[in-house]
Amino acid sequence: MKSRNIILFLTAVISLLSLYYLSFTFADYRVQRQAEQQAMDSQGKVDFDCTQAYLMEVWKKPVYNLLGVSYTYEEVKERSLKFGLDLQGGMHVTMEIVPSELVKALASYNADPFFLEALTLAQVEQEQSTHMSFSKRFVAAYKKLVPEGDLTGVFITSANKARQYNFSNEQDVIKAIDREIAIALDRSLTILRSRLDKFGASQPNIQQLPGTGRIRIELPGVTNPIRVRKLLEGVAQLRFWEVAEPNEYTSQLEALDNFLVKEEQCALEKTLPKDITQEEKEKQMPKQSIIRRLSKYPFPYGLAYSSEDVPKIENMLSRKEVKILMPKQIVWMWDRKEQTLNDGTKVFHLYPIKQSKEQKPLLEGDIITSAIQSLRDNSNQVIVNMQMNNEGARMWRRITANNMGKHIAITLDDRVYSAPKVNAEIPNGNTEISGNFTVEEAKDLASVLQTGSLPAPLKIVEEAIIGPSLGKIAQNQGIIATMIGLSLVLIFMMIYYAKGGMVANFALLFNLLFILGVLAQIDATLTLPGIAGVVLTIGMSIDANVLIFERIREEIAKQVHIKDAISRGYKKSFSSIIDSNITTFLTGAILYYLGQGQVRGFAIILMIGIISSVFSSVFITRLFFTYFIDAYRTPNFTFSYGGTVPGMFKNIQINFIKHRYRFYAFSLSFIALGAYFFYKNQGLTMGVDFSGGRSYIINFCKPMDSSLLKTALSDKFGEVVEVRTYGSNNVMQITTSYLSNENTPLSNQKVLEKVVTALKELTNNHAQNTEVSSQEEFFNIVSSNKVGATVAQDVQKSAKTAILLALFGIFLYVALRFRKWGFGLAAVFALMHDALAVIAGVCIARAFGINYEINEVFLAAMLTVIGYSINDTVVIFDRIREKVTNMTMDSTVINDSIRETLSRTLITSLTTLLVVAILFLFGGEALRGFAFALLLGIMFGTYSSICIAAPLLVDFGPSSTKNRKQCQK
């Protein structure tokens, strides 16, 4: 009685809390619908920028009243169920710190050439692979360059002594660098969060990825990715530099011009015909170098170049021969923005920045106390006003006094924002930055300066942009799949288990309420794979009730009273339920630990679903049965409608042990066929998660042929470009590894422009923009995804680790739980069989034109298959353990155990297959590969539990010789 009241109390409390938190989700939904209505034009199209503007407008206003308490939209959002970017659109980036600047600062900007070269080598290696820490790479690179060199001496400075760093050996150097990187990551996290708050992003999710040195940022609803990239990647190293006077570098520029002219002349002379006259030769010879003839200013007193010429000048200035000719104290920095000359030409200025021997600026941005965007009174020019602290103001006064009549460059991240001439001493530290800003640019600059400088540069190594329309489609598809799957399971349970099925259905609805309520309470994010997890949980949660009900049916068949039959059914099935769910929970925990983003969201829902399913399927249903049994002396409670339905799996008399070698042969043949197609098709179609590169989802106005597009694009790119249909024949997913090792904004833009240009030429369509008329044929990019090579390597490593860890963990648990290593070994062999069979099935499907990407979500499916398959296997093993006497077993016991649990195994698989099939058909293209892998996995998992895992006990058992003789009779 006491335990019944506890269960009732827990159910009531969890239900009320779930309803409370989910009410905010409905309120959030209502406000978003209002925003869409406000942003909808006469043709029914929604402007998503206007939608975001409306939501930001009501952000601080009351929008929901619950029991007399008013909540603003911000408070509603904090309490509502969070939706991932794949369900609402937006942008996510993964950023990685560039540690070389930290090491330079730690060494007080030591100019030792071997030290600087070792840093460069370590950085290059780090961008190619992350299996070793940067600190160890750097030390190894230095030792390779200077085998007998003393690296510790580079770091022994007065500043490091004050920070209590002790550099007695190379291990101390490694520890110090690792510590600086960890501190920089923590500070970067705080600064990025502050920047995004000022940016106005709605519910940004910022987290440090453990063990990777990376930061992941999710920005729902963002429609201006270029602005976000600038805000995130800007180091905000505000510095003040002295601009060199022309007499300090003109002679060297003249010498450089002569050197480059002679170099070009020598190169050209080798290509000229031998019989050319001297006069013709003189005409063709260049008279000016590239640095002189491309400059839009009088050379050498000013340097300015058009945007298309900037890369050429940068390449020239980076050459070692050029650096030798130039003054050592001068570095060159570009203007941050194009300027328009009097003749209308747009150019970037190149400034000669004068540096000290220590490469330190006149002043740094850490002296800034405030920064605000404003307008200049007399001209309405957009400016940024900065205020310095006392020390900064004192230093600035001295600097301006010493540089009267000279130019001082104000730079941010090595880009010149302004280079004003000092006309008078500035005594109070109140400084103005002007640079032809827009209001938006000035606000972002003020935000960056106010929050402070990042301790080191951050680069984007992974990026995904999902259009809001694509997110909305995915959300609707997920909801439809969930509702259809839920309805079919409810109907099946009522048909197969009569009134018992109705109780199970009632518990299933509680289960769904608990899952969504807990997700809202713990501030988790519901993603598209998360919805797949909910759908999968619906199918799998029936498992416990099927186990219980099948046990109850067995007791009723023995003419046991209904009350005793229910009691025995729960008691006998409890160990199987716990064992099977613990093994599945184990795979979910591994997914959560090693996964990221969507995969981690799926793992959370899987683990919550398992706990909630056990509670609702075991305890809530028992509560209902207890109530009816106590309320009625002769309870009319049935678990079947009679007829053939309840016994359709009861009379199967297959000798599974006798035919096990046929099952082994079939499995090996299927896997071998998959291996053949794997070799023939040169592997699987790897997504950018695993291979690195860029992927674009493109919507065309008319159907396209994916095979023709693949051939044509591959010719354009000079390498294989993967093209596949994405849901419908007018939507294509294009994946390319072109420039996958380059991780700069310029390379991103270059790949995108190449894709767009190629598609324009191949399809004669226009890229959709505001200039495309409704009569023209067009295409538009609705989603893009970029994954750097190092991130892809880490994902591959995590995938392998996850699968191995899952197999080992399950082997250990099963072997300890059943007290025989043969059980664990049989389970692991069956699981390896399932994983290989799924991969073989994907390879065979590809041979028939059904092609799915292998990505991180596919990995989640594989681990789910492992968890699901062991669920079935453990139930059979549990029945074998129950029947075994004195720890001995034979083939008859194993065979009987398989047949007795066959009904439960097949029913659970059918209900799960039912919901996964719905997910495959209605869940959308983003989940098609995931659902396909699950369909294969459930079928092969069920097959392997019956025909592989249990029969293997005969071959692995301690009495295997005796058992083999018995089963051959």
C-alpha cells in the first residue's frame, strides 16, 4: 500500500511539472504564430527577418499569464522546450583556438627564428591532425630544428616569474602552454557569450566541447551569417601603431621594384623565341614591377590596390626574398574596408606600420573602459567613441605629444580602421574612431571593444546554415511521423492485448508526457534526430509491457487466477526488463559522451525515454491493475480477444539449434555480398561529418537529374562531387571536398561561388536573389554545411571509439550478469554481425541506386541498433538462465527458451519496425538514412538474437561438445 502511494505521488508530481513546463512551449508557439502573421505578405509568404524583429520587440514584454503570474517572452523562452536549428533554422559554428599567438605572448614575443619556425610547423601539423596536443607538437618541432637547443630559456622572462611559472624542463613548457590554452578557452567562452548577447541573438547556445579545445555555438533564427562570422572571428586586438614616414621605406621600395622587374624579365626571356630582335624584345620586357604598375597611388609614396589585386600583392609580400629587401621594422597592413577614390575607383590602402624590436604596439586595447557607437554632431558621420582608463590616458597623452604631425594607425585584428594625423596632444584618453562605418558595423565594433579582446584568434572549423523554411518543413515532418507512429502502436496494442493493451496505451501517453516535460525542465534541445528518438522510444517502450503481458498469458494458460497471474507476470519479467534496458541505456550513455550536437540530443532523449518507459510500463500499469483487482472481487480483465491472434507465434516448432549453421552461412553470404559491392563502389558515400568538406542543399525550380549533375560538376571541379536527390527530384544535396583543407572565409566564399557559377552554366538557371523575376528559372541554397578536416578526423575517431566501447561494455555487463563469459562473447559476436549486416545492406542498396550518406547521425543509428539488438538477446538469455539447473545447459534448454520468448521478440520488433517505417516514409530526407539503417538493424537484430546469439551459446558453452552431439540427433 505504501509503495502504491509513492508511485501515485511521483506520477502526479512529474505529470504536473511536465504540464507546467510544456504550457510555456504552447505559449511560445502562440507568440511565434503571431510573429509570422505580422510578417506575412498578401501572398502568404513570411519574411523571416521581420519575424525575428517582432520577437525581439516583445522579448521583454509580458506575453503569458499563468495562475495570476505574468511572464515576458524572454521568461517563456527560458522555460519552453528548446528546438534545434534543424527544426527552426539558424546557424551553428564550431570554433577552434589558434594557440600560436598564446605561445608568442608566453615567450614575450621572442624573435628567435627557430622558435618562430617551430610554432609555424606545429600550427600546420595541428590543422592536418589533432591526435596530439599543440604543446607537444611545438616542443617536438623545436627539438627537430635545434636538437641541442634549450627551449626553456625562451620562456624564462620576468613576466613569467611574476606569474609563478617554472621552466626547468620541457615538460614545464608543455604544462604552461596547455594551461594558457585552457585559460584562453574559458575567457573566450565568456567573451563570445557577451558579444552575442549584445548582438541580440535569441537564445544563443554556447558550450565548450570537452577534450577537444573547441567551442560550439548555436544561433537560432540567424539570417545574416556573414555578420556573425565577423563578430565571432574578430580577435579584437585593438592596437595603436606609428605609421612609417615615406623617407623610411621609399629607397627599399625602389630597390624591390628593380628586383621584381629583373625577375620578371628573366622569366619572360626564357619563353621568348630565339630569333626575336632586340627591339621587339625591349618592347615586350616589363618596365615596372607588379607592386608599381598595379598601385592606384603614386609609387612609392602611397600604395593602394583594387580588391582583385590584393591576393597578388599579399603573395608577393610574403616571399622570403621580398622580406629581406624590406626594412625589418616595417610590416604592411591593409585598410579594413574599400575606399572610393575621386575617379570612382575602389581600392584597399596598404599602410607601412612601424614596429619596435619587440614587435609591441604603442598602445593596446586593454586600456579601454567603454566604447559606444554615436554620430558626429556636424556631419552625422557614424563613429565609435572610446574612453581609456587612467594609465591608458597618461600613455596616450605622451604618445600623441611625441608624434605631432605624424600618422598613428588604429588597428583591429591587424586591419587599419583609421590612420589620423596627430595635430595636438590628447590629454584625457577620450578617443574617436572613424572609418566609413555603417550603423550596424559601428555597433558590432563597439560591442567587441566593450567586451574585450579574445586572448587568441579563433577560427571556424565547422559551420552549418539551415534556412528557416527548411527547418519548418523538418519540424512538420517530425510531428507527423510522431503522431502516425503513436497512433499505429496504440491501435496494435488494443487489438493484440485487449484491455491490457488499453492500460499499456494509457501508460505510453504518460511516457510521452514525461519525456517532453523532462526535456523542457532540464533545458535540453529537441532536434530532428531527437524527434526520431521520441518515435523510436514509442516503439521500444512497448517492450516492457509485452514482456509482462506475455508472462501473464503464460500464467493464465496454466489456469492461474488473474490476480496471481498479474503478480507473477510482473515478478518473472522484472529481471529481463532491467537487464535489457540497462544495456540499451549503456549505448545511449556512450553516444552522449562521445557525440556532439544532434547526436548528443538524440542520446539524451534515448536515455530519458528508457528511464521513463520503465517507470510508466512497469509501475504505472501495475498501479492500474492493482486498482481494478482491488476494486472488483471478480475482475473482468483480459489480455487477449481469443482466437488465433494471441497464439500466432506460439506454435512455431523450428529447431533453431539444429539449423544454426544454415543461419551462419546465410549471414556470412549476405555480409560477403555487401563487401563485394563495397569494393566495387569504392566504399560508402561519406558525409562531410566523416570526410570533411562542404555540403549544400539546393532547391531548383524544376526536376533535375542527379547523375548528370554529378558528372558535370565533377568535370568542373576536377574531382568527384557527390550529388544525390534530397527528398524530391528538384532538391539536390551537393557535397564536395574541394579546398577542404583550407579553413578561411575566402576559401568558403570561393567554393560557394564555384558551385553557384557551375550550376548557372549547367542549368541555365539564376541563383535566386532579389533581382530574379518570377518568370525566370532559378535555384536557391536552402542549407549549407562545412566541416574542417581535423573535425572530420575527430568524428571518425569518436565513431570507432563509441562502437568499440559499446561492444566492450555490453560484453562485460552480460558476462558478469549471467556469470559466464560465453554469454558475453555470444552477445558481442551477434552485435558485430548486426553492425556488419547493416553496412552490407547499405552497400547493396547503393548498388540498386538507393544511396545514403554515412554521417554522425548514421553512427547514432548504428549504436541504437547495437542497443536494441542486445535488448532482444538479453531477454532470451534471461529465459535460458531461468531454466538452467546447477549452471549447466544443453541445446534443448536453449531451443525451448528461444521458442518461449519468440512471441515477445517478434511483437516488440514488429511495433518498433512499424514506427521506424513511418519515420522512414514521413520523417523527411534528413532522417531517411537514419531510419533506413534502423530498419535494417531491427530486422537483423531480431534475426541475430534468435538465430545467431542464442545458438552461439552451444558453440561457446562449457559443454559445447555434448550440446553439439545432442542437437544433431
